[in-house]
Amino acid sequence: MRFTLALSIFASAIISLFTLSVCAAALPDKPMNVLFLVADDLNSWLLEDADRYAGKVVAPNLQKFAASGVNFTRAYTAAPVCSPSRTAFFSGVAPWKSGIYNNAQTINKSEVLNQDEVLSLAGLFKKGGYSTFGYGKITHGWDQKQHWDDKVGHKRDPAPPEAPLAKLSGGEQDWGPIHLAEGQMNDTLGADRAVAVLQRQHDEPFFLAYGSFNPHMPWYVPKKYFDMYPLDQIVLPELREDDLDDLPPLARAVSDGVGSFADKVIKAGKHKEAVQAYLATTTYVDTQMGRVLDALEASPYSDNTIVVLLTDHGFHLGEKHHWQKTTLWEEGTHTLLMFRAPGVTKAGGVSQRFVSLLDIYPTLAELCRLMPPATIDGRSLVPLLKAPSAPWESTAITGLCDKSKTDLAYISIRNELGRYTRYGAKEAEFYDITQDPHEWTNQIDNPKYATTINKLRALVPSFEDAAQPLPSALAKKRRETKKREKKE
């Protein structure tokens, strides 16, 4: 099946889902509010899947919420880095349409995103008669600010006076106890604002978004969160020294190879400290999200508010010799996605269908009876909210490009057959996840999988169909720097 055909099938499915005869009787008559919760760089360790992480994660609020509706355990980002991921799920436009695959690209150069028809998720609700509120890190680089009634963006907390505390690197690659009181931290203040909205009386339905900057690096949180994870109890992710040996050159370049920060952490003997800091920051985020969820439960809106909780992408902590995100492996692409929709979902729902964060936009539109623009990609998850094991063809496609070289769009797909990733015309990967959950062995040249690989290759946008990545602002900056250096 060619990608263009798949798109037409998806479009037809979205249109049919809005047919009143199909869904009017199934959805509540009372206007539904939306609470939209998003965390930055939070991976899926708290899902308690030993193939991902076998250690303890203290996240009672998020785990409680996951059990209250439908938990999508196989959710994937449209791009494994902040700006393109958030641009995709908030605009509904896929990277392989917009040309936005990485942080370094200039978003206002995208002709697709600059169409009048493209409408942000906040804009959809604003035009539908909703009050719209946004606090913290929700969008990154692309937004339609006129559609927010009140919005306060995120700020990074100041570094402790003694930073860098980990003594490995300056800038954001650091961790340690913060010098601020918890109530002074910006994610806490953002949660305060969201709580205040839930404590007010509203005459109109509302769309309320709260986003935490954490656990984005640096990991500076109160010491009490570090104390929850004694170093002698830290479990490290499983690693292999030869993990990069069977990768094509472009994939190795994505990982940064042996020069990555991951190897620096491990060689310095600080791997446990780093994992401890990530877990500590995860628990801080869980606390703030929990405060917002508790405020909803204590409000008059708990019975008619849809809640969706997601993370923008995954996060590596040494796997494949990599740190942070920006890869097309499981660690970089796998996300959290949880929905609770009164009258639609039942507590304890778990869906193992392969879905995308792009699916959030059409799902919320259908649940709230709003007509999305024709520009959106993705597919409504309402059938899975009602029956988590319903038939479903994977929408878990992820795009990426190099930060400075933007001649190729790298595309990956994940489904029950495994993961296929195309980098260049002759550079690709395939992993049989059923046998190799850590993606340690690239089977792209194994004739045993030839049929499976061909099936997956046909499901991703072809070189001709995928939008070429927009030029990188980073590449331009580097060229200008080199010119100045030559003149000097």
C-alpha cells in the first residue's frame, strides 16, 4: 500500500467518525471541558514494563491516572525532539507534510503550516466557543497566540550558584539538588495557575493546558526527590558495548557514537547518579501533575472534563550510547499517552495498539463535537477509547532529520511486526521487537525478514511523498561563523 492511499483511507475514516448517526448517541450531551497535560522528555519507564526499565519509579499520580481511563502503552511521537513533536500534535500536521523534523529548522518557513486553514488545537476550541488557558511548556516554536485567552509560557529555573553540580559539563547537561524552595520553581507555579483555573466558576466550556518543562535537563529539583532513590537501589538500563556495530553510517551519526555525553557519564562512573537525577525529576513532575489532577477531582468539572496526558517524545539514558532524545529507536520515540473521557472510557482500559500523538487532535475534536480542519493528519482514537483492543492499523510513524544537513528525511514505523527505519536509499534498519525488545540486532539484511521489511517499507512516506526537511537555521549559523573565522 502506498502512503498516499493510506492517507486517503485515514481521511475517509475521520470524516465517517463525524457522522452524527454513528457517534451522537454515544457521546455525552453536556459540553465537555478538556484538561491537556504534557510533560517534556518524560520517557515511559513508569509504565512498569521490564523491557524498558526494571527499576523503581515513584509516580503514583500518573500511574493512578493511567488506571482511571485508557492507557496507550504503544504510543509514539511524530518527531523525537521538542519543537517538531509539539508542532505536529498541536497543529495536527505531520512532519512529513510540514518539513519540520528537528529543532534547528525555521518553522515560519513552512508553507504548509502557514496556510490559513491550519488551526492550532487551542484555536479549534476557541472557535468552538471554549475559553482557552495555557500554562508552562505546551508549544515550542509554533503557536497561534491569538487563540489563547490566557497563556504563560515556560521558564527554566535558574541554576544553583555552585553549578555545574555533576562536574561533567556546563549548560543543561547537569543535575543536583536545587537551591529554590519547591513553591518557587516554575513548573510548580505553572501548576498553581492551572489549579486556580479549575477552582474558578466557568460559564463556558474550557480547554486548559498545563505543561511541565521537567524532566528536561538540567535536572535540578529539591533534595527530597533524590532521597527517594538511594544510589545503591538504582537499576541501570541494559546496555551493550557493540550496540552500534550493525548500524548504517547515518544511524550511527544520529547516536553521536562513542563521543556522546552518554559515554562521558558512564566512563566517569556517574551513570547511577544520572539515572537517580532523572528519576527524582520524574517524581517532581508526577507531584505537580498530581496537584492539577487532584484540583480537577475537587472541582465541579470532574464529571464533564476529558483529560489527556502525554509526553512529547522519549528519552535515552545511555541506551545505544546516547543521551537525551533525537533518535528513531524505541527510547527516543516511545511516549506516554493516557485518556479519560467521561461517558466514553472505562477505568482500567489498556490499549496495546500502535498509535501516534498526531491522533490526539482528531480524537479531541470528535469527543467535543468540533469539526477539525482538513489539514490534520492522524486518526481519531475514539474506537479504542470505547474498546481498547479494537482492530487498528498502526499510525506510529516518526520523522527526523540531521540538525545541520537537511537533504534527507529519516522515517520510522513501529507496529506489531517490529520497527523499520529508512535513513537513505541504501541505509535502513529493521528490528524484530518480539525477539529483540532492546533493538540490539539490526536484521535489515536478514532474508528471513524480507517480506516483513517490504510490508513496512510500503507503509511509510516514500522519498517522493515525504516533505524534504526545511533548511536548518543551525547550518546557516555555522556557515556564517565559518565565514567570519576565515575573514579574521
